[in-house]
Amino acid sequence: MKQILRPITYILAAIYFLVDAVFMAVAAPIARWIGRHAEFRRLSAWIKSLSPYASLALFLVPVIILEPVKPVAAYLTATGQVLSGAMVLIVGELLKLVLVERLFHLTRDKLMRIPAFAWAYGKYAAAKAWLQETDAWRAIRAVSRAVRDSVARARTRLVNGFSRLATSRN
């Protein structure tokens, strides 16, 4: 029985990390954008002033509140509410990852002083590195780059078309 459950566990873990990694590609730029705005500087200064364990408590809030989004989205999808499930997953994951990314960026040094956190982060980093070495990850990255390049080309054509249209009207 254990031999059957182990591959299933690895597959589920890989899917879990893959979903987080895909969403992180969108969440990281949003988190950086938030960090550049003046209205968040005072809040950032307060967060940076927290002790390591207070930083950990704050870091865990969005994880604890928003982590159940995945099973809720899966339930909604399984009960035929596919659009609702997709929206819950997208909004919840992006919100969680933006908050977690921003908080981690602000408190990383303090969090790494906590031995249990540093150990767990090391395991997470190792699992993420393993996932990024897989053929599936490389294929997804290739598709992602192709889509991004296609969108950039379409945007350029659209902008050039509007420029020509504006020039021809003058």
C-alpha cells in the first residue's frame, strides 16, 4: 500500500508546487509594484521593525487564511461550478502569493533566524529546485515564453496599427 501512495503523494506535491510556481510568475511583479508605492512605505517600515517571531506570525496570516482556497476551488469545480472554482482559485492564489511574496521580501532575514523556518524554507527551496528540473516544468516554461512572445508581438502590431491610424488622420 505504501508503494502505491508514495507516487501519488509525489504527483500531488508536484501539482501543488506547480500551481504555486505558475501563479508566482504573476504575483511577483505585482508584489514589486506594490513595494514601489509611497503609501506602503510606512507599513513596510513597521513590518521591518517586528521581531522574528512577530514577523513569522504576520507571515503566516495570509498562508493560513488563503491556503484553503485550493480545496474550495476544487470542490466548486467538482460540483459543476467551474467558473466559480476557477475564479476562487485565481483570485485567492494571487492574493495569497502577492501578500506572502511581499511579506517574505520584507522579513526574510528575520525569518531565517528561526531554525524551524530556515529548515522548512530549505526543504521548500529544494522541492522547488527539483520541480524546475523536470521535463514538465521545462515544457510549461517553453509554452509560457511562447505565449508571452505572441502577446508581445500582437501588442506591438496593435500599437503600430493605432499609430498608423492616428498618423493617417492628421
